[in-house]
Amino acid sequence: MRALLPLGLFILIGLAFAIGLTKDPRQISSELINQPFPAFSLTELYDETQIITEETVKGQVSLINVFGSWCVACNVEHPVLMDIAKGEQVHLIGMDWRDERSKAKRWLAKRGNPYKTIIFDDESVLAITLGVTGAPESFITDKSGQIRYKHVGVITPQIWRETLLPIIKALEEE
Amino acid sequence: MRWFFSIVLIIATSFTSFAQITDAEVEARAKEVGRSLRCVVCQNQSIDESDAPLASDMRKLVRKRLKEGDSNAEVIDYMQQRYGDYVLLKPPVQTNTYALWFLPFLLLLCAFGWFFKVARKAGAES
């Protein structure tokens, strides 16, 4: 019986590691799911005089996409966003994060602009309020302006088809 | 009547000078708050030590909120509401961290128990 004690302990520790180590600590769950989109007041990327507030995300289901001209993965994601814009399946809002206006404009001029509106957040004011840790990151809000889903990383055609689009369709029916 | 107003004025101005916190104080408190917040893009550094751009923006926000009159705890709370427990470098004591906080003490107790048991046995034998 005594001899089984170390074995028991070993199994216990092994189990704890087996569960603990498969969880990615970088995957921070969003605290903001089912919370209203935070209040903010920032300018538009192309029009410095236009003030954008949280009202922009209200009234229709929106996809808010965090990007930046410095963000390498955003290059990969961009064609997918162009396709989404072409299909007009969702109100697509961009959030240009920690960027310079000129660089962002050049980046979009080269690749095309899929966004209806672009929030310019050069000092992470909205990014921190949204708990953003990297780009690209995307949020889906419902018609009342509540955040319902957060996707960290690139939106691939598969993720769009199998995860995001069904969520958007369901929210549109609410 | 004039003396009355001058007294009111003196009191009013002294109050505002109390309410205003100095830059040095904000700086010291921002450092303290910064040391307890994890830089969310660099895993195991506080935002006070990190060179990451996001950490620098988070430091700015901490300063701004302190200047606007938030307490240290309120600023940390604000960050926790956005980034979750992950942003806290010192894990809070709550159900999912009981094992983390109390297991070492439990193990110590077990070790003491075992030690006394063996010691008593050794004493009885000699």
C-alpha cells in the first residue's frame, strides 16, 4: 500500500500537467463578451475631422477588424476581408491600430479598402478598452451594439465560412 | 462681508491644492500600478519593465486615470475588466486559484505531520 503512494502522486501530477499544459496561456478569453461596445470618441482614418463613436456599431450586425500597416498577418487576412466586403454580408468596420495615417492610407491604396468606416486609434485608447493584445483581431457586435464574439488572429476563408458567418447570420435574425 | 468671502476663497483654494495630485506622486503611483500589471503581449514582464508599444500605451493610460483621480485599485480593476485575471501579475485568491495559494501550506503541514510521526517512532525505539 505504501509503495503505491509515489505512483499515485506521480499520476496526480501527470494529470495536472496533461490538462494544464494543453491550455494556451496566450489565448486570453475576452472579458467583454455580451457587454456593450465600450464608449469611445476617435477620428476617421481618411477624415480627421469626422468623430466616430460607439454609435457606429449600433443598428446593424457589425464586424470590427483590428489591423495596422505594420501587421504582417494582416496581409494574409486582407484578401478574405475584400471578399467579405464584396459579398456585402456584414457591416465591416476597420480599426487602424498604432499606425500612422499616411502609412495606413498607402497600405490600403495598394490592397483595396474593404471597410465602410475606419477608426483611427494610434494611441491604443480603444484597443486597451477592448482588451486587444495583437492584430489582427476581430469583434462581432449585434444590432444593439453588444459584443457577441471575438476572434483572435487571421480570419481564414474557412473560419469565415464555418464560424463567423453562421454567427453573423444568427445575430441578424435576432 | 468682505472678510467672509476672503475666508471662503482661502478655504476653496486650499482645498483644490489638496485635491490636485502632483506629477511626482502620479509618477510614483503609476510605477507601482505598472509593476502589478502584466504586459499582455510579452507574457512575463510587467508593463513597467516592458518596451513593447502596447505596454507603453498602457502606462500612458494608467497615468491618465491616476491624474483623473482614480485610486491604484481602481486602475488595476479597470485593466482586469478588459484583459481578465491574466493582466494581474499577482493572482487573486479565488476558487480557481485556491490550489495555487493553499497547496504549499497543506504540503508543509503534511510534511510536519510525517516528521513528527517518524520522530516519535524513533524516540520510542531508542
